[in-house]
Amino acid sequence: MSKHYKSRQSRGVSSAPHGQVSRQLRRATHLLGQKKREEALQLLAEVAPSVKSDTERAKIANLVAKSQFELGRYEDAATRYAEAARLGAAESLDPQVYLAPALGRIRCQLKAQLLTEAMADAEALSTQVAEESAAYDQLLTKGAGKSGKMQSLTVPARPIRPAVALTRIGVTFLEEGYLGEGKAFLERVIAITPRGASRARQFLAHTLLLEGDHAGAEKLASESLDFGEFRAKTIPSWGTLIRSRKAQGKSLLDEDLYRKFRRSPVRGRAAARAELLIMVELRSHGDDAWLVLARRWQESPGLDPIVRVEVLKMLLSEVKSGALVNDGLPAAALTLAKEIFAEPTLAASECVGLAKSLGEYGSSAGLSDVEIDAWLDRFATRYGIDYGIRAAHACALGMRKAQNYVGARRVFERLIRQADRSSEDWGKAVWALAKLESSDGNPAAAARLYFDYAVNGAFAGQLRLQAFLRWVRESEEADNPIDIAEARAQIQQLLSSIEDYRPLLDAGRQLALAGPRFADVLDEVADAAEVRSLAAFQDAKTTQEALVVLLAFARRNFYDFNRKRRLLEVHECFSEDKLNWLWSHDSRYWEYLSIIMVAYFRTAQNEKGEFMGMGVVEDATIPVVGRVYLGIPFSEWLLQRGRRSEAVSMMELVVEQSPGHRLSSRGHYRLALYAYNQGEQDKAAQMLLRARKCLLPRPTLHWEWEIDAKSGLMLRMLNPGDDHIDLSLYSEDFLQRQKSALDQDTRSMVL
């Protein structure tokens, strides 16, 4: 057997029971997967009395602990994890069973800020693993006898290797923000396996990258790949390697290491996934070397089909951005879309995106309505009628984006005729057609469509309210004013049907957009939404559930209700324990903190805001997602304060670590202006292209429109002969305003 692959060791015939208890345990696991934790706990409580074996008791204890952990009951979870680990380590049970619950107990202690206890348990666990491994090795030595030949004996299951246990312990500490302690465990792994420990090197390299030790990160990432023989477990190390080399000003791809990878025996999906990650990283950092690899994949249909689809989608995205066009944008985009559709592994959901490209570029590339309809029929035949409807809707949206209003109207009207009035398909098509009529200068037609939606009781109250407010606006645009008093009464009636906090927050946003004439109604809605939001926050059982509520509440109060001071009052009422409980790698947590930071700036509490922003530089425990959410708005505040040098350094740090994030588009745009002022026009053009790529497939928020439009305008200025810089999404009035803003932004980036 090749040394590059391991066989799976047989554990013999499973002795796990297959009766009622086993089925109930599977049911409990399924409930946990559906986030129905209380139901899972109740089921496990019912099962427990009938359980006799330690194997089943260990499973129950582990499932209960997992439920308690996800509910934020860390003390209870730690107790049950300890029970599961004890039972798992019992004689005659598979020793692998106890490692996960033992790590779960340590994680609970770290969540509860019990570092001393967590360290003690981690050391005890590592000692136990080392002793079991030594005993196993001694047993094998004894079995061999003096002659070196194996005697007849029963060999137990191989215990956990110390390097594996120490790596997982270290990662647990890193994931909970204890970098020093986590690094120490990983360094011990490297010390005992100097020519191995590929995963320990991988995680340690990522940590060093966060801490700014770019040379150390590069060395460890390279060793992780080399010592791990480029197998699947080493794939993430390519990303760390490329980012660390970029930070040192080196060429992004280590050509010698890449050639060694290509000569290695690793093939199939593992090699394909590694190449895909390399291409994604190179592309995100603006290195055109990714195109060489991508073209090879495009020209080789026999390569991994799933990865090939992803590569073709990246090429299509490049074409649509205007960065990669050969024979004209519409024709090039359509050719790639057809090539992607020809792949047999293409998922049904992916065909929807292709249909939008078909609508956006088909007519310009010379396709007739009959040919477009034929393509839509192929989508429906291949993926079924439901996806056929979704593809037709997406195609019409693409036509609308390309301002092919006649073609889009034809498809939307057909979908409306074919759909039931109570169906989601009918609602989406009516709404999309209403937006089209508004864009095409037909406010009366738009008003009729919005009114049809508003009076349809099959749809959610907040959506009907939004349609009603748009009906008011479009009616006034059509010189058919509405009785505002009557409109208020209808609004109150719609609001009375909204009970949950989230729809009420969304309804408040629509009232805010409707203008001052509904200000009194907005105040009532904002008050009610706050009460319901905070109640939902208190009722949340898990950190993730709480963050969903908190972020929705923060967004509306900051952006729509203009209640920034009230938002800060709520935030400052949270205890330190509550804030520690909320801490997460989840992007919602960091977006919430960024809103709080900017709220401090907007309410002249600059010292508090700056304290949060400086953490991007000073606190290595902040993950990459946190750095982009805090770093971009903080750097923009530094610019406003005239601290341009600090702002540029902050933006460079953020876009280096998260080059493809949508927020990073603001950093790329500002750094492009900085490069332009320094006389580096080529560099400026590259960064403007990156800014626009961050916002693909299309900008959606208002600030994204502004960044995309200003970047496009400046690209046109730098490349006056380039016809592929698409700004068709924007009106001339909007572009004129962005030209003025671009001039101001350019002046602000002069150091």
C-alpha cells in the first residue's frame, strides 16, 4: 500500500444496539440539527431511564451536553461533557469517544472565563492521552517478544495519538480567543513531530498571520503543505501561504512549492480543491497568475467537473465585471454561460444565475426571443418546472437590468398569467414587473401592480405595507394623489396584523422611507418594535439566535429610525458576562459592534469609538471578519479627522487580510485614489477593478452603488478608450452626483 494513503482500521462488527433506544438517539441528533434543542433535551430525558450500557449513556450525556452548550448553559454542559468523557474512557469502550466531550468541557470553561480550570483539564487530558499511547506501544513491543515475532494476543483499538489530541486542544483555545495558550499547545505538537504536524503548523501559521508575523506564517504554512504531502487536510494552508507572501511583498505563489505539488501523487478531488483555492486567493489579491491556471481548467473538460464549474463561474464573473473581455462583453459572457450549462454536474440552483446572464446578455449578443425561450425550456426540462419558473424569473431580471424592458415585460406577464394569485411566484413576478414599470416611466401601471399586491391577503403584512406605500408614491407620480388620512387608516390596519419583532422592524423601515408625513406612525412602530425585539433577545436560547435579533434591532435604529443614542443606551446596559456570551466568529457579531462604534462617532463619543477601532491593530484575537467590519468604518472616521496616514495604513491592513469582502470595496476605492494622487495610475486602475469585483454579482445597498459608480467613473477617466466599463445600472443624474463626490474623495486622499 502506498505510504501516501492510510487504510481505515476496522473496529470489528459494531456492537451498538439497533432497537428503540438507538432510534430515539438518532431522533435526538436530528432535532439538534434542526436547532430544536429543548425538544431534544426532553426526548433524551425520556430515553435515559431505559438505558443500560455505558456506550449509550455516553452518547446521551454527549447529546445533552451539546444541547446545553448551544443554549448557553455552560456550567450544565461542562458537567455532562465530563460524564460523557468519563464513560467514553471506560474500559472496553473506543478511546476516540472521550476526546470530543473532554474538549467540549474545556470549551465550556473558556466560555465561562475559567481559564485556570480549562488549562488544568487540558493538561490532564494531554497526560492521559500520552499515557495510553505509551501503554499501547509497550503492549505491541511485549507482543513481539525477544525474537521480534508477534505473539498471539488481543490488541485493543489504537488510542488517540498525542499529536492529534494536543492539536485539537490548541485549536479549541484559539477558537475561543486564547491565542497564547493555543499557540503553546501547537508548538508542543511541532516539537514532538518535527517532520509532521501538518495541521498544527496550519493553525499556528494562521495565528501568526493574524499577529503580523508574516515570515513565520509563511514558513509554517509551507511546511504544513510539504510535510503533509499536499493531502486534503493541508489545503487551507495555501491561503495562509499566499496571504503571508503578499504581506512581505513577494510574488504570491511559491513556484517551487507549486511545482512540487503538481509532481506529488495527490490527485482527484483533493488536488482539484487545492488548485481552486489557489486560484481564488490569487484572484482576490489581483494576481493575474490565476488566469493561467483557470484557462488550463477551461480547456480541459476531463478535469474534476465540480471544480471546473467553479472555475468557469469565476471567468464569467471576470467577463461581467469588464476585466476580461475578448470579443465583446455580451458574446463572451453568453459563450461562458453556455459552457457552464453544458457541465453535467451543474446544480439546479446554479442554473438560475446562468438564466440571469442569459437575459442580461442574450439580446445584445444576437439571441432572438424564440432562442431565449428555447433556453428557458431547456432549464425547465433539465431541472423541473419549479426551477424552470425560477430561471425564467431570473432571465427577466437580467433583461430588466440590461434595460430590455420589452423582453422582460413579456416574460413577467407570462409568469403572472401562469401562477396562482396566492403563490410566491405570482408575488415575485408582480413586484418585479411593478419595479420595471416604475423604471420605464409608467407610474400608473406600477401603482396598479403594487395595489394588487397590497390587497392580496396571501402575503406577509410587512410586504403588503411596503407595496401599499409604493402604491401611494407611484400614484402621486402619476398625478393621482391619495387621501393621506385614508392611507393612514389602512396602514394602521396592516400594522395590526404584524406580531413578530422582525416584520415590525421591517415595517418601520418602509415608513421611514415614505417620508415625514408618516413620522408619527413611525414613532409608534419603532417603540413597539423595540419592546418586541428586546423581549426576543432575552428569550434567545443561543448566541446565534440572540445575534440575529440584536443585529436587526441595531440596523433599524441606526439606519432607519435615527435612534442612535437609544441604541447605545441598550448596548451599555449589557453586562460583561452577556457581552462575553455574545462574542463569536459570526459576522453578525462584528457587524453589530461596527454599528455601535460608528454610533459612538455619530453621537460625539469619539473616545469610546476609537477604543473599539484601535482593537483592529492591537487585539490579535479579533478574527479577519471582525477586522474588516471594524477596520473599514474606523479608517473612514480617521480620514474625516484628517489622520490620513493612519487611515491608509488601516485600509491596507484590512484589504490585505480580506480582499474580497464587500466592505473591502471601500478600502480598495480609497487606496486607489491614494495611488492616483501618488502618480501610480496603473495601480489605481487595478484597485478600482478590485473594488468593483467585491460588489459582484451586483451592488445592492446605496453605499455599494456609490462605490461601484465612482470606481467605474474613475476607470473611464483612466482608460478613456475602454468600452467595457459598464455603468448602465445608474441614471445620468446619479452619475453626475457621483462625479462631484469623486472629486471630493480624491482631494481627501492627498497626504
